[in-house]
Amino acid sequence: MARVPPRFPLVIGHRGAPGYRPEHSRSSYDLALEFGVDLVEPDVVVSRDGVLVVRHENEISATTDVADRPEFADRRTERVVDGQKLEGWFTEDFTWAELSTLRCRERIPQLRPRSASFDDHQPILRLRDVLEIVRTASFEQGREIGVVVEIKHATHFAAIGLDQVPLLLADLAEAGWDRGAWPLVVESFEQSVLTRLQAAGLAATYVYLLEAAGTAHDLLVRDGSAAESYATQLTPAGLDRLAAEVDGISLDKRTILAPDRLGRPTGPAPVVADAHERGLRVFTWTARPENRFLLRSFRTGSAAEHGDYAAEWSILRDAGVDGVFVDHADLGVEFFRS
């Protein structure tokens, strides 16, 4: 029997509420929780001394004040991460004590000047800090709020001796978040790290992230040119395999919207229904209202202005997704629960 999706998808504060505050800052999470999201999503990378740090990437020049800190000027370096050559400052070259002195900054200030006005006000966070923020908000608001932990660059970190699996298990155990008493989703673009956490017995919902194109880095490392692409994993045969291994998938919204060459949606694509038929939950990312992020046919002004986001988001809602990652938590709660 085909699975019946919920009437309202879960609304997930993507890095908090980065439409209004610098991503992964304390105020970003506080605002998302105040707006009433069901879960918040911290991305986790690692410090040199094995602390799980909440940053979208391990290269932190765009989201902190590190480039303006003369005491860290000599840490600027080049590094290959997931096959991509990057230059900047990387969390794995800093202890947590050093990282804790940095301050959060808006990643895209040209689009979000309001958020950028809060630059340099707040320190970066650890995963354990976010878990405590959510726990406190749950008690204060009298409702159950969850966390979606996204494990970033697992193969890269493991290769340099910073395995995220034992670190995550330890943080969750210390916070009492490992026994199923609190809503916990663990997601990654690398399924191998999810498999290891499952084998360790972590009570969580396991969600595999898939890009609209390309191949997962862990598969490229393991299988080389024979590695299965994301597109192949989303075929009926690929979904059959995933359904036996994870609880859900999380898709780039373009996979669902299926735009044509003129930027017009042809979706919702059948992948959501196909996944539901196999018992997989389906999440999508990222619902943003600014024209810069909308399909061309929904843009109605400058890049930073809000376009016809409701028309685009309606396609995602009509597809029957189980959860939506949003940058503007208030707009997400208002739209997807109406």
C-alpha cells in the first residue's frame, strides 16, 4: 500500500533563520525557534582537537571574522576538500579555544544586508550548544522540537584523523539525545557515515542527501569512475536499494521542480511519489523567497527582493514532501502550515 504523506510538511529551520541573522549564530537559532519551526538544522564540522563545530563548511572565511584576525593570518592555506581545491581558513587547523574567539558573519551580505547588520556580535557554536538551545526552547514553549544534524565532509575528516562518528555519538550521549527521547534526524551527502552510525545503534531517523547532479564523494573515493551517480540512485532501482538502507531522502528542490530551459517548472517530478511508494520520507532544500534563489519564471524584481515564492513553494507542497528546509522560518511556518 502506498504511503500517505502528512497534510503539513515539517518546517525545518535551515541553519536557524539565516534570512534574518547570520547562519548558525545563537540569534539565528533563537529566532527560528521563536517562529515555531519543528526542527532546526546544524551542520557539523570538526576542530583540530576533535570538537564538533556548527558551520556550513570547514572553510570559514565567508561566515566568520577570521580573515580580519591578524593572529590567525598564518593559518590561511590551500586544501582539497571533496575533490575541490579551496583557499582560506579551515576548522581543522584551529583548536576549539581558538575558534570560540571568532564571531559570526552573514555569508551573502549583498543579498541579506539586514542579517549582515548583526555581523561580529556572536561567537560560533558547538553542536552541544545547539542541542542545549533546542532543549531549553522545548521546555519553555511546551512543545517537542527536534534537531537535524548534517554531517559535513565525513570522508575528508576521517582521512585526517578526525572521525565524526565517535565524536557525534559522544556529544549526543552527553546531551541525552541518543536514546530516542528527543527528535533526532541525522543526514549526510555521504551514506557511508550514516551506515556506521546505524551500526553503532544510534536511535535516529536517517536521511540521505542527494544533489541534483553529480556523485557522492564517499562513493567516488571508494569506486572511482564506477561510482553510482545521484541520478542513478533516484531511479526506481536505486530507490529500492535506498529504502532498505535509510529512512528518507532529502532532495535539491530543483529535482522536484524539474525546470525546463526557460526556468519554468515542469514538476512536481514523480520521484517524491516513487520514494513514498517505497516507504521513504522525502525532504527538500532550500525554500528561499529571494529572487536570486527562485526559478526564473517566479522572479519579480532585484536579486535580493522577494519574488513569487508562494508559487514555487506550492509545487513543493503539492508534491507531498514530508519536510522543507527554509531560511525564513516565519514565512515557512506561515506558508506550509496554511
